[in-house]
Amino acid sequence: MKMQWEELVDEVFEITRNRLKVIKVLALAKSAIRNNLGAELNEIKQPTLLIWGKNDSVTPPLVGEEFNKLIPNSQLHFIDKCGHAPMMEVPDEFNAILEKFLTELPK
């Protein structure tokens, strides 16, 4: 039986081998760059947790700091030696941060 992370690695690998999927991922990334949501982030009213990899080269930590400033009632947590996908790279640390955030939310 495969572990869940092995399935994720297989899925990502399959995306990179499928030309159409690669084109779709690149189009999505370009769209995210063109459609900057910075002006709308201050409209988020719910408590928001931002978990950011300190070594994220896709969306650098500076972006996380800016999101934290723009989103009212947000918390920003950086994870050392982590890139763009902390939920996959360091799931135990990610889950511990998330669990603490969720248990501290007002009931």
C-alpha cells in the first residue's frame, strides 16, 4: 500500500509528463500573476492562517508578509527549510500550526 505522499509525488510526476497538463498549469500561473488580488485581500473577514515556506521561490516570503498586512485578522507562520508547498513538504509541522490555529478560534 502506498503512503499518501507517494501518491502526491506520483500525481505531480504524471502532470509533468503530460504536455496538456503542463500547459494548463503554466496558464494558471500566468493568470495568477496577471490577476493580482492584493486590492481585494482586505475584504476577507474570517480569521486567516498563512503558512509560508521560508525558501519559497514561487511566492517569496515577502508576499506572505504583504498578505498578512492586507488581510485583517490574519496570522503568518514561516517554516524554515521549506519551499512552496509546506503542506506536502513538512506535513507534521504544517498540521501542528493548523491545529493550534483552529483550537484557538473563538467558539
